[in-house]
Amino acid sequence: MIAARCTVPRRTLLLASLAALAQALTLAVAPGAFAHGKQHDDHAAPAAATAQAVTPPATGGGTHDARAYFTDTELVDQNGRKLQFYSDVLKDRVVMLNVVYTNCKDACPLITRKLKEVRDALGEEAARKVHFISISSDPLNDTPQSLKAFAAKNEADSPNWTFLTGDKASVDFVLSRLGQLGQSAEEHSTLLIAGDVATKRWNKIRPDAPPPAIAERLRMLTEPVAKVSMGK
């Protein structure tokens, strides 16, 4: 399994108490699929993978403040709109995040099409409750126009699907907050991040998991916490 890089100090991570909210999910996967560069070997062995709980760290004093952690760093979407990352992209949403770059010829198009299958598997009613967010790992080359063309080519020009780029410093900062920053565009993590921002339920999911299994994970995140805890 790919280990996503994260620059957040271990001490800060240990302060977070939200891990109890994360739901464990085992996803059956096919071995040896989507990867870039040095990450390729990480996909070679397992025939199954467990979604990893992701907990945004606490801020000073132990207060869990998603806006302070994710920040309102300004990015630009595929339509050229300037968006604040937390307030305009994440706040109060169930999200599926991944990282792409438009010159990629293998993993990025495959994963994007996989997420289109996930959206289809959700059904239109549930899909309206989930926001897909694809962030460029190559902001120096990925313009809003190229992201829009990439989305159309890979059937990802759907409602509630945002592709993001921006100046390199801003994009790198956001990717570092997500634990997805690589040393180059090609070395970004291919793990998917699913989250219910309002309730701070987060999971990382292998991209070679079956679309129905990923869709079920997202569907669970759209349910109220009490309902999910009671198994209803």
C-alpha cells in the first residue's frame, strides 16, 4: 500500500481524538494497478486492502479546527474561478479527493475513469451529495483550460466535480496538508481520500478497489454519524 507523505508533526497527530469516528472498511482489490514512479512496487503484493483512517490534526489547545488546518489557500478551478480551499471546496461536504496531472498517460486517466464509475455506482441521488475534487500535482503546466480538457476527455465533466490548480506554492501547500505531496508531479500518491468534512470522518482508499466498494464507502459518509454507528 502506498504510504502517503505528510509533513504534520507526529506530536500534533497524537493530539487528535477523532480516530474513533473513522469507520474501518476492507476493500477487495486487484494487485498491481495504478502507480507512478517509485510508487509502483507498493501496489504489487496485496490482494486486499483496508481503508486507513485519516484524522486532521488538532490545532493548539486540542481544538479541532478544519479551516485552520486545511486553510483557505486560494486555488483555481477548471473554469478559471478562484476558490478558497476550505470555505469554497471542502466546507460541510462529503468529498472524494485525488491527485492528477494532465500530461499523465497511465494512472491519472485510469483513476479518473474509475472515479467516473464510482459516481455512476452511487446513483444520481447519492452522487449529488458527494463532491469529487481532483488536484493537479503539476500546477506549472496544468492550466484551467488543460484541466477542463482532461476532465472532458476522461468523462469527468460531471456536476460536483472540481479540478484544481494554482500557483505552485499554494498547490504544494494544499497537497502537503492532505499528505499527498510528492517530489515531482509523477511521484504524487495515487491513494484516494474520502471524507465527511463536517463530522471529520476521513479514509484513504486504494485506487484499485472496485467501484461499488468505493461507492459504498462514500454512501456511508453521506449518512448521519448516529445512523452509521447503529448499523442502520
